[in-house]
Amino acid sequence: MKSIYEQALGGEFKLLHPRIQQRFGFSSRDNVACIGTGTMEKIWHGAFYTMPFLYVGSWRRIMFPEQGESIPFTIKNYAYVDEHGRETVTWIRTFETAVPRRFDAYMIYSEQRRRVVDYLGTHQHLAVDIDLSVDERGAFSSVREHSVSTKNPSDLAFP
């Protein structure tokens, strides 16, 4: 089974650097996980009036109010088949802020949209279309298109 990223990129996947192919080329059938650590240079938030939304977002692991520089983090990627039968890859990020915070995302390849869709948070209330390509260095290039509320009956799109 091809990874969701290989499905999205098609033949371009082979243009990725070999280590990036290894990192993003696994599926649920491979029984592997990718776990990494790093340091986020800067985490910031908007004006004071955004704070209530950030706190509410932290309950569903979509966003959080902390900010800072040189924040250690861990990222965990697991591939599995979700309850809808879709190949899914987790992006679970844990940031070591004063109050440790998580930011959860679950990516699938959508045949209908012909791209990767990123579902954000524990209840996947937001869906973001992602267009992937490969740059001249063999690295991923991604563009986030628009967000859609998955819980709104009208599927309201917003920037």
C-alpha cells in the first residue's frame, strides 16, 4: 500500500530525497512509527482578545495560549486505518511549554479532492486541504489551501 503522501505526489514522490521518502513513505501495513524531537524557534499568538479562543482550542488540542522561544517538542507519526476505512497518519506534537501542550492532527489522502486533508484536533472539527509538491532540492513543499469546519452543517470555509 502506498503512503498517503506518495498517493498525493504520484511520480513526484521519487524526486524526494531518499531520507524524506523513508520518513513519509510508510503506511499502516508497515507497522512502523516515526518519532522525533526538536526545538521550535518561536511560538506566538495574536492579540489579547484571541486568548479565550486559544484556551478553548487547547481542550481539543487544536491550539493553545502559551508562547515562547526555543520550545522543545516531540512529534509522533503513526499510520493506521481509521473507522471510515481511510489510511490515516497521526501528527501528534507535544510542546514542553510551562503547561505542556499538544497539537493533534490526522492526515488522509482524499481521492475526491485529490490531495492530503489535515483534520485538526481530537474531534477533528477543522479540515485543511494541503497541496504537496517537491522542490528542486528534493524537499517537501506544502501549501495549505483553506479550512473547513467539519461540524458545521454548511461546512463553512474560512481562511
